[in-house]
Amino acid sequence: MSHFGRSGPPDITDTYSLLVLNITFRTTADDLFPLFDKYGKVVDIFIPKDRRTGDSRGFAFVRYKYADEAQKAVERLDGRVVDGREITVQFAKYGPNAEKIQKGRIIESFPRSRHRSRSRSPYRRHRDDHYKDRDYRRRSRSRSYDRYERDRYRGKDKDYRRRSRSHSASPDYSRGRGRGRYDDDRRSVSRSMSASPARRSPSPRKSTSPRKASLPRGESPDRRVRDGRSPSPRSVSPRGRPAGSRSPSPRNSDVDE
DNA sequence: GTTGAGCGTT
């Protein structure tokens, strides 16, 4: 098994990271280790995986101990077919040791005084080395990872923080206002979801057509619901939950939330 | 069980 990345970055003081792209989603560090280790001393191999699914993201980071070896691997493994897919090996630009790369200038660090026309690794991609190619490619990227990015973005709370700072002058006021509006919006979404007659209505299948025609937009109910619930939906605590005594119907509490 | 531009963790 792969013991890489099991205890975080082992040692990146003198290692050169290489980025391996275009690898298959099933390729693991163990598969790349022998391949990369053949061309030099591989210190560690890390493959970012999804937090939820745990699947590979399609690229891996290979850390070499020496730059010359890394460079060699880049030139030798770049374009190699692994698992039926042509992988792309190149030096990592961003990362924990990106600074070192610029400082060390591994690209030009050649043991043999061999002056090469192109110090940088020759990305011999397909003839599709166009410039606008990326735009069209980027589009496809948002297919199955869109939700992942969405979740990630939400988790960062970037927007929330920014807004908070903007109104830091009056946190109370802003919070109250922001909260109310936010809640409203959120409830709106919730309502939208609740609209699903799946579990809200236990038996709406018998009369779904008439109701639908009756409320094609849902504006009427919308206002009604907002007016009736806007004031203080959360302030109201109908469930005076008896801490000591357990509720006679635990299911009720579940339904509440 | 899918996907295919990109830059990473205990």
C-alpha cells in the first residue's frame, strides 16, 4: 500500500515537487511510484482526493529529492502513457515549495553543462496547443465538479465574512438586517424545496392537477407565507422542551427540524 | 457506475 501522505508532508526542505496531470482517476501513488522512482529518488507522492467520495482528482504530486532527477523524470515521463492515458509531468508552480523552485531554479540546474535551447520542459502536447483552447475546455470542467466547487466555496464563508466586515461599523444592526434578509432568502429556498410534494404532502397524488393549475406561480401563497411567518419564525419556541422528561413523541421533535 | 481542466495533505 501507499504510505505516502499518510502522515502529512514528510520533508519538503529539499524536495522538488512535480505535478502529474492527465492521469486516470484510478491511478494511485503506488502506480506512479515505481514509474517515477526509476528516474530518481522519489521522496513522496501525494494525490489529492475528494473529501467526500475519496476519489482521485486526476492529478498527482511527485516530490523528488534532486532537481536533476526531477527534470529527467519530467522529460522522460511527460507524455508517457499510464493506464491507457497520456500523463503530463511538469514542475509544480504553486505549493509549499514553490518558492524553492524559483530560488533553486531547478530548470536550469543541470549537472551536465549542456546548454539546451529550451531549459523548460518541452510540453509536447497535442497539436492543440492553441491559446483559446483553454476557454473551451474550461467550460466542460463544470460538469460534475460544479457541485464540489460550490460546496467548497460555501464552506469558506468568503462572502459571509466579507459582508460582515463591510458592516462591521454596526454589527448589531447589520446582523439583524442581514440575518433577516438572509433568513428570508434562505427560507425562500427552503420553501422552494418544501414545495416538493414528496414528503410534505403525504397524499397529494390524488389531486395534483387541479392544485397545480390553481397556483402556477405560487405568488399568492408566497406572500401569505411570508407575512405570516416573516415576523419571527424562530423566535417562537412552541416546543417547551422538558429537559428532564423525554417527549412522548420523539418523532415530533424530528419533524420540527 | 459517469467526468478530464488543473496545482497539494497529517
